[in-house]
Amino acid sequence: MTRMTEVRIAHTADLDAATLDAARALLYDVFDDMTAEDWEHALGGLHALIHEGGELIGHASVVQRRLLHGGKALRCGYVEGVGVRADRRGRGHGAAMMAALERVVRGAYELGALGASDEAADFYAARGWQVWRGPSWAFTPDGIRRTADEDGCLYVLPGAVPLDLDSDLVCDWRDGDVW
């Protein structure tokens, strides 16, 4: 009999300092290029957490952002900080966390979006996330600027709003990596 992975969903405000510290440490272990800004991007929304033997082994979060598409500002559930401890990968933990967050995205937002690493692209595509084929942009303090380095790495989970995956997509401003 296969044991079901239990995912805890909690808002940042409901997590104690020890849990937040453990999540941050986990993500710094998972990602070689993790920054303080990347960690901040994962805060302020809902976290999907997986513990095993009292230890945090998986983290993902969804935060609200505004994306501009087709002349309309869309309420987006933006997925951040998806990581599973290296020795626990391949056991369905990432899929369980994403299923929990996708339920949130579908129920509370007009679309979902995320920036995928090359290694994770197939994982997201298999879950129904679609690569954004059009050009990407960001609102910046200096106006709207092209973010060509992000093209091909952005994925969306369509909702009720029709999307043209070949047109422009503009994200709101934030420090660090804007996407």
C-alpha cells in the first residue's frame, strides 16, 4: 500500500519562524543561485509544505501578482520556490505540492504563471502548464522593458480568461529577478 504524501497549506503569516527558516534553508540547498530576493518572492502567499519525520523536505508557494495581457491586468497566482530535498526527489512530493497549489490557482486567480528552469520544464508541461511563446516584458521604474532572457522559460496555467500564448505578457515590478 502506497502512503499518500500529506501537504500542509499555510499562509506566510501563519508559519512560525522555525518553519520559515527551514523553508529558506531548503531552497538555498536546492538552488545554487538562490538569492535573498528570490526568497522574498516566495513570501506573502500560500505555502505548500511537506514534512517527513518532522523535517521539512518540500516547499512551494503561490503569491499574487498582476500580469498584463491583451490590454487587461490579470490577477495571477504566481508559483515560487518549488523545491524538494535531493534525497527525497522522484517520490511524488513535487507533484503533490503542485496539485495543492494548482487547486488554489484555479479557485482564486485568473491564471497561474511561473518561471521554470530547464530541468523542471517537462515536469510543468506534463501537469498542463503551457509555455508562453510570445515576448515577455516587465514594468520597471524606467517604464516597460523587454525581458528577452525569460522567453521560453515562462509557463502559464490558463484559467477562465482567454490567452494568446504568442502575444506579449508583462509582469509587475519587483526587486531581483522580475519573473
